[in-house]
Amino acid sequence: MELELRGITKRFPGVLANDSVDLTVREGEILGLLGENGAGKTTLMNILYGLYSATEGEILVDGAEQAFSGPGDAIAAGIGMVHQHFMLVPVFTVTENVVLGVEPTLAGGVLDLKKARADVERISAQYGLEVPPDAYIEDLPVGTQQRVEIIKVLFRDARFLIFDEPTAVLTPQEVEDFFGIIRALKDDGKGIVFITHKLGEVLGIADRINVLRRGKIVGEAIPGETSEAQLAEMMVGRPVDLVVAKPPAQPKEPVLQVEDLVVLDDFGNPVLHDVSLEVRGGEIVGVAGVQGNGQSELVEALTGLTRGVSGTITILGEDVSKATPRQIHDIGVAHVPEDRQRSGLVLPFTIAENMVLNSYHEEPYSKGIAMNWEATAQMSTTLVEDYDVRTPSIDVPVSNLSGGNQQKVIVAREFGHDVKLVVASQPTRGLDVGSIEYIHERIVQERDAGSAILIVSTELDEILALSDRILVMYRGRIVAEVTPEETSATDLGLYMAGGKPS
């Protein structure tokens, strides 16, 4: 049993996304796929899953050439994909989500819920997935929702499974459980494609590793015969410093002070409970936690996107509890939002237009009621070069960029002016190791220049490497404050799950 991509080329206007790519996945094998932003990983997998058609090349399953006109054809050929952003209906049960679109029915077209439930239990038991079939998706933690996605794929008889950044939102304990599931799938003869930017993880789980750079396969590596540094150099084309070099912090006066902050959701339920924290100039405070435990609401409150019902937020001695996002920006706050497409970019706008979203009303980018496009273009070109945004032009719509390059546009825009406080949520999400290295260096430079830095990240390695102090959030409360020197990723994972290290 074998899945083969042969000579796959994909061209978009002005961009060669994939260039004669050959790739093979065999029965009972885990293939790791690494590549920097814009390398073509997502495009290649979208071709394999029937979302795009290749300009040239062919896909073969067990030696037979395939012609996919959509995901349905790929699924019929035994290919399944677990997306980074889950495709689940929150108000449906696990069983209803698994069978959606391929429901087993009784006479008269009535859903055979008993059979559907039994199938979910069978698959769950076979691979150690341990998912309650009658639970509603909205009540399940992220790690369990991912298991539902895996069951969905297996229910459709997938023989080859593609995982796109599967550990991005998991705690360390959930990652270990997930790897156990992957190994069980491998032992059952499934072929696995594991897409990730986490070098340590791919070395720990993959049998082979293919590296994409600028649309081409530039090398293959075998775990045990290579290192993280060698993989990083293959990805980026130059040596990469994987360790964040930073001198000890020299904290100054408080820049951000939050006292007893309470925030409600749209239904009037508290999502932040009496949160108090302080960030001083010249220090980096990291906020760790599983997604959905109040970090997003905290960031929105700090940047004026939502308001607390009680408590105070003070920046540089000024109460900004009721301030607008523009007023907070004008104080000197840079904001890297969690969801780049919903909150950070206007997708139909060009790169240049997105670069001035928070400063278009300021000189030199405005001349009265008109835009100064020459100044805008000059600034945008400089930032695109500095942050290595892969694009043929600053006039390209930002929707045409890969997710990682979209993130670079946001980080470049926010760090590209004089800031006193940085509030960054997932600042390196979707970035390759070279870009992560650069952004980490810029964050440390901002700290050393006296800025206060608050970073929210689900990447525990990032939190431990960058932070001078670490806060852990669980169910809307700060449940721990530690320093990187006195804790580990395992301890943080326990705090994030509501426990405590023994």
C-alpha cells in the first residue's frame, strides 16, 4: 500500500508554490513534512486532499493514477485529513459529528443512531481514542475534540492520514497521548503525513522526514541520524540559532497594571475572575494555558476590544479600562492578535494597505484627507524585507500569502513603530524556525530597550525560553506564577490542566 506524488507542480499568478515535488508515503509509516513559511507544504497537501488541482504531475494510490475533483474523491481513495482548525459542529454530539454526511440509515432514511454510536465506540476502542460518543463537542477539551476528528477520518475508511500542525493547541500530556494514538495507527498499517514546525516532535515521531524549501524537496532525513540544528538549516538554507540568547532582565517601573479584572461573555457568564497582574518595563511576562481558559478575553480587554464589568487596567499610569483600541495604540501599545485573519488583517487589502491599518491617519502616511502612498510603499517595502515576507510585491492582496507570511505582516506592522507595551498573542504561530528566531530576537530587543512585554502562547518551549516570569491561566483565573528557572514544561502542563506538580 503506497501513496505517491510524482512531479507535482502548482503555479499561482506570480508564484511557483510547488516545483516538481516527488513524495511517497508507505503503509505503516510516519512521514514528517517540514518547511518554512511559503515553502509549499499547505499547497501540496491541499492538492493531495483534492482542494487544489496540480498544474503538472500526478497522484498515485497503490500505483493507480488518481484524478481528484474535490475532497470527496480523495476520501474515496482512502485519504483523510485532520486540519489544524477543527471542522466540528459544537452543538452536535461526538457521534453526530463523526457520521455527518455519511449517516447510516434505517428504512425510510431515518438515522441509525445505534449503529453510528457502536461504530464510534469500536473505532475509539481499537485505537485508544477514549471519546464519549454522546458528549457535545462544545463541552469537550481541545485534545478530545482532536480525537473526534481522527475518528471522523477513520470512520470514512482512510488508509492515509494527513495531520496539519496537530500539536499546536495541546498540553505536553495531551501531546504524549496523541503520539500514542499516532503509533497505534501506524501499527495498524496506516500511512501518516505529519506536518509540523516543531523539530523535536518530528524527530521523536517520524520514520522519515522530507524538507520543503521554496516549493522543492531539498532533502530527506532519518531521525537518529540528524539533529534539530541540521533540520533547521535544511529548512531555511542557513544556520539557525535555536536558543533564545538574552541577558538577565533589568525590570523598571510598572507599565501595565491590572487589578481585579472581571470580564463576562456574551451570555453574562464570567470568563475572567478577579485577574490581577503587573508587567514592568524591561521584562517579558509569559501567559501559559490551554486555549479557551480566558487568555483571549484578557488580551481583548487589555487592547480595548472588550471591556471588563469591574476592575481596572492601567498603562503608564493612565486608566484605560474604557479606552478604545486607537486610544490604547496611541499610548504606545503594540497588539499581535490571536486570530490573524479575523482580527489582524483585512484580507482583500494589499500588504501595503495592511501595514498602515493602525497608522494610516498619522503622518507621513496621510496628507490631509488623502493617503501618502509613496511613504506607505517605502515603509512597507522596508518591513517586508526586514521580516522576510515572501511575496512578489507589496501590492499583492494579503489573502494570497501563506498563513505564516500573513503573521509576519502583522508582527512587522506592530513592531515597526515606537512601543511602550507589547501585547502579543501567539506571536510566532505558523512561523518557520528562521522567522521565529528573528521575532524572538526582536522581542528581546524591545525588552532590553525598556518596553514591557506580555506574551500569550500555547507553545511552552517559547514561554520558557522568552519569559522572565510566567503566569498560568486555568478557567479564567491565574493559578500560578513561576520563573523559567524553577519550572519545566511538564510542571506547566499540570498547572494548565488544573493540577499541581507533586
